Amino acid sequence: MGVPGLDAVLNGGLPARRLYLIQGDPGVGKTTLAMQFLLEGARQGEPGLYVSLSETKDELEVVARSHGWDLEKIHLYELSTIEEQIRGDSESTFFHPSEVELNRTIDALIGEVERVKPRRIVFDSLSEMRMLADTPLRYRRQILQLKQFFAGRNCTVLLLDDRTSGVHDLQVESIAHGVLSLRSTSPEYGVARRQLSVLKIRGSEFREGSHDFILRRGGLTVFPRLVAGEHHRGFERADFPSGNAELDALLGGGLGRGTSSMFMGPPGTGKSTLALRFAVSAAERGEKALLFIFDETIGTLRNRAAQLGLSVEEHEKRGLIQIEQIDPAEISPGELVHRIRNAVAEDDARMVIIDSINGYLNAMPAERYLTLQLHELLAYLNQLGTITIMVLAQQGLVGTMQSAVDLTYLADTVVLSRFYEVRGEIKQALSVIKKRSGNHERTIRQMRVDKNGIRLGEPLRDLQGVLTGVPTFVEDRENRDAD
């Protein structure tokens, strides 16, 4: 097709020598997709014909130049150029003018096809033909005539429909060999979100569901929906240490390879610092770590890491740590998943950090199936042996904590950080709530984060209610009885 990612959705591409319907509202990207289809044919030595029933040649060339394309090898045919001739002839006939105009239009079109002998054809758009037909019956007959005409010729046809008639037209959908639907939604803030769905392809398998795509300079790029079950890679299941002996002891050796972890707690309790500690540990072992940051700039992260004695910039220069700053208003779920897949499959990233899940949620506030998408992504990463760390900032500072969404059931390991008060001083505590890949300490330890990095103290056995934020002291005898 010439559209990155679309052939994967179509299981290799559209079957040749068939007629297809591409439908979508104006401005969604149909014309751009059609041009990419014809340009790909030109690269393969296949003649292409673009038939425009509404736009002029100059308008089409403006679209092409905006993407950096040259349409020199594409035949552009404007049916509007014969409009005056058609109307002049129709005044001296007993037939209805619209019927004569449509017949002459089809005849002119067939004549151009006979002259050019294209292998790929695009009609843009069916709305003009629908208005010329005047009645649904005549419209259907003309589409069938075109289908029968092209059936005996070695060419693949795309019919573009901008659906300006305001009705869901099933006439062409029933006739076409396949139907692709493009749609766009506009959130209250940020760029438009575009999705593509394949409604049918006769006799060919395709990936069902909605697939995000972007429309930028260079054309459409489609991000096929991720199916985790299709991806597996053998790896050794073992704990990955952080390089901090106290932290690794609390985690029972470290984080398991091929598992996902959730670092959660109020803002400022050291969650991102813990994640950075693991990224640096991976780099020190010669493994690549990828960080997607939503909540702070790259400069702020580097400065914070330097103050903690973490050599992030040094490992960036060696290509072992890669940091990508994500603007939630400018990215779709499919594009983010695509970036992660490329990093793991092509760049061999062994650790992926999403900081934070709150920013991830903000990137797609209107997405109904976010949890399913995240579940699929985590399953994909786990099956490739990747260590995934998600940072989740909870609402509040002390007392009862709340989260925007409960995703802890998706994580194999949950690390909880807390603020708590002791004798008029605010301190930090760290605990491991669960770890599916092995044993871990069930204690709560005080955590300090300073220029020397992360330091964990002895278990807080003299305090009760640390997780509430306002603990009370307990007698040593009570602790011994509890043990």
C-alpha cells in the first residue's frame, strides 16, 4: 500500500485486481492515503491514475508538495474539465440532464482508463458521482458498471467516499471487495486522534479492531494494534539487582526479568529516583534502558540524577540510557506503544520505564479501553524478557492515599513509598507489597534520598501505622510477641 504499518494490518496488503472503498469524513486523510498507494505503485513500475471529480490538479499538487512528493509519474485526470461539454450536449436530449451527465462522465472516465492503461486507480470522490446519479438505483448501477469494467483489467481500484451525503451508504460497501474506514476525533485539548479500521476484505485475513494513525509531513503512518500473544522470546528468569544492597534485600534480590513493577506513592517520595537507580544499574551491566517521561523535562531529570550521584548523562552518551520526553497532548496510545515496540524489538532495550502512569493516562483521557491496552503492552514486554517499571503518583501526601485508576493487579511487583511524621519531622518509608516472581521482605524501612543516593534504614519495628502517615510508638515486648 505504501503506508507504513498498513500492510501489517492488511496481512501483507490489499489483494490485487479488486475494487476497494476508502471512507471517512473530509480532512481525515483519504486523499493522502490514496496518493501513497499510487506512489508505491510508481516505485514498483506500475502506472497510476488519479481521477478527481471535485479537486483540481493544482489542489492535488499542493497536497503532494506539503508531503514532499512529486506526482510526475502519476496521471491526474480532472473530470471537471469536460463539464461544459457534457452540459451543452445534455440540453438537446430527451433524457434527464443528470442521467446524461453521469453517462458522459462514466464514458469519459472509461476512455481515459483505456488510454492510460493503469495498474492502480483512485476515484476521488464518490459524493460527486452520487449527486450525478440522482437516485440510489442509478448510482448502484453505475458502481456495478465500473466494477464489471475493471474486472477484466489488471488494475486495483480505490473509491474514496467523504460521506458528505450524511447517510451511511451500504450500497458501495456491499459491492466493494474490501472497506477501510478512517475517522478522526477532536479532544478538548491537544491534537486530533485518528483511527483506521478494516471493515471487510473478502478472502483475506486482516487485523481487526481500531488502529491509531498519524497524518504528518510524509504521509500516513499506521500503528497496528498490539497482540501480545504473537510475540515470544526465550530468556533466563532471574532477579535483576538495583546495585543498592539494602534495596535489593528488601526486594528479595531485585526485580524479576520478564516482569512488570509498579512504584507508587505520593509525589516526592522517591519513586522516580528508584526507577533511575534501576536504569543506571542496567547501563552499568551493558544493557539498554529506555525512559518515557511525562511529568518532567529531560533537563530536570538529568540535573536531579547528577545531584544524587547517578551518572545518567554518561550512560546516555554511550547509548545505554535513552530518555524520551512525551507531551500527553501530542501523542496517541498506538504511537506510544509503537515507540516502545521499536525500542525493544529493534534497539534491544532490556528495561522500559514509564514515568508516570498518570501522564500516560492524561495522554488518552477519552480512551475507554486503556486498561486493556496497558495489559497487552505489559504482556508483550514480559514475554520478551523486558523489565518494565511504572511510576504511579497517588493523590494526597499523608493519610489515606487514592489513585486515579487501580492498575496494581497488572503489576507483578508493587513497591509502596510513604511520608510519615515522627517527633515533628517528615520522613519517608519504603515497603514491598507484593512480588509474584519470588520472596521479599515484608518489613517497612525508612528511606533517605540525598547526594549519596538511596539509603534504607533498619525495619521500623518500633512504629505502628507508618502507612497511615501518623504512626505511634509500640513497646518492644509487643513487637517480640508479634514476631
